Amino acid sequence: MVTREEVRELLNYVAQEGVAVSFYLNMDVHNKDIQDIETKDLIKNARKDLASLNLDRTYLRAAKENLNQIRKSVSSENAGSKYTSMAIFANSAERFFRVYRLPIHVKSKLVIDNAFYVRPLHSLLEEHNRIGVVLVDSKHARFFEIYIGEIHEDLEFSSAGISTRKPLLETFMKREKKLAQKKEDETRSHLSSVADLLKAHFLMHHFDKLIIGAKKPLRDHLSRLLHPQLHENLIGFCEIDIHTRESEILSRALDIKREFELREENKLLREIMNEIERDGYAVKGLKRVIEAAQDHSLQEVAVADEFSHAGLVCPGCGMPYFSEIPPEEKRICVSCGEELTEVADVVYHIVEEAVRQNAMVRHIRGTNLICSLENIAAVIKFKNSEFEKIEEAAETES
């Protein structure tokens, strides 16, 4: 399973020798022969691309070796694998070869460049936070972690100190209390212990978002006991029995997660639209977003999931540029002086630059709102007039 740290490492990778080969394969097909045919077609086209790159003979041989490794990896994959996609990143010239198997869909693609094509993985991780699901009744609790379409139960959670009474509970409990009051106190103590365990798990980064599964009185009580930071990341509730099968828990949790994401996406897009209408801190369209990236002003970027567009990029610093630079102007990076190169998908480089600027990137699927924003938009830190004042102040100080 790929991690954020691994994606960041791939994102920062630049081939000093040879070329970086990125391969994605959708394996969710009923016939493995179709999968093999698709792989052969991608490799065949890649060989044609290699022939046009005018590579050193040693690097060309290394790249062809990568393509053979990819073909062998796909051929050896079991037809009955639970994973639906595969991602391979390779550069034999630098002895780099990694295979990731993913339980979600990606579009089949093979890219040869001086850096790895990581956008599908970045999109994947942005979409798939670690979700914690706690199921609670009056005496018991179970905790599950959901990540990239898979669910795992934390068996230690239920035995890590949750009890139906605290050690000193009976000391403070008068003998004449009624049984109903005793049960209420025991339930309260139990929920307090659950809240403490959830806090510990959350602060140790075991999950990013929380779903509570319980009957309404219990879930309301538990939510009030949550650590404030954890409460902010509570995304939904469901009334589900504590003994429910994992497959059903996963299905219900993913529905809640998707509803939450749609609410957040629509909220962001409407905020951007409102900011644009009042000439505030947001821009839309490829050109304006690229300008904001060049001003190091990106705070949050929203981009249609399948959106791509040709453009220019600096091979030195990776800064994206709009492709419609007038012919009379030199295609030179204003930051580092390198000559710009043409790329088939400048949107990928915008996402890369946004990550470098620590901006959040949201990949939006199937909404008219993102289309009305020309498929890409951004919340920005400052407007052009403010940026000009910052530049003037910096020049004055220097």
C-alpha cells in the first residue's frame, strides 16, 4: 500500500541519469488476456516515444529494460488478485524500481519523462483519508480503520482498557443506588473510556476522519465526550449493530465518506465562486491559476479529475507556464533562467507546484460547478496588486 511519504518521495524524484518511467494499469477486467494486450500496446507506443527522444545508448538500453520489467510484472500478476490497479515507477539507469498494487481504479497509462508521473497517486491519497469507524453499544466497542478501499479491525482497541466501570467507580457508588442508575453510570464510564482511546488513536495519526456507529442516544453522548480536534473531524453517524460484518461496515462508511466529500467540494467551489464575483482571493481558469502558482500564492486548488491541457514547464525548477506565450517573447523561466519545454499535461505540473507550496489540492469528480470554473480554480493568498507591493518592498530592502 502506498503512503503519503512514498508519494512525496516520488513527487520530488528527478532523473539525473536515464529517464523516469511511470506505468499505471487498470486490472479490473474479467479476462487477463485483455490486460496483457493493453500492457503490450502501452509498451509498444512507449518504444516509439523512446526512439524519438535521442537518448544516450546506455540510457536507451536501461529504459527498454524497464519496459521489459513492467511486462514481466504484469504477466506474473495473479488473475484472482484482490487489487484492481497497479502502478510501477522505474529507472534502471539509477537502479530504481517500485511496484504498488492498489484496491481502486486508475486509468491505464505509460509516461516517459525526467520525473515520475504521480498525479493519479496524489489524487488517490487526497481522496482517500484514513477513516476511523467506532461501533459502540452500552458495554462494548469495536474500532476499524478504512484506507484506500480496505477495512481492518484494530483488535487491541476492544481489549486496551475499555471496561464497563472504572476502578474507583464502586467506591463512589452508594449501595442504595438503583440498578438503573448504576447501569447509566457504567455506560457513561464506558463511553468516557472509548473517547479516551479514540483521542489516543487520533493523536498518534492512526486516522484522519471519524465515523460513529451507534444508536442515537449513545452516539450523541459519545460525540460530546470527544477531544475538540477529533470532534472537528467527525464526518458522520450511522445506526449499525456492533456485530455487523466488515463488508457492510465498509459499504456504509464509504457512503458517509462520499457524502461528506461532496459537501466539502461544493462548499469550496461556492466559496471560490463568491470570492471571484467580489474580486476577492480566488481565481479560475488555467492561465490565472498558473499566474497564481508563479506568484507563490496558491492556498487551495480545485481541479476536475480528468482535466489536462498542454503547456510549458521549466525543467529546472518545475514551474508551470501557460502555452500561449507570444512568439516574439523568449520562452525563458523568469525564476531560474532555464528555457521552457513543452508538456502534454501542464495541469500535472500545477498540482506538483501546489504541493511544493503546501497548498491543498482537491480533485473534483462529476460536478457542473467545476466546469463553470473552467475545470480549475484556486483560493489564493494575495491578489496581483498585493503581490506587486510585496515585490516592491523586497526590492527596496535589497
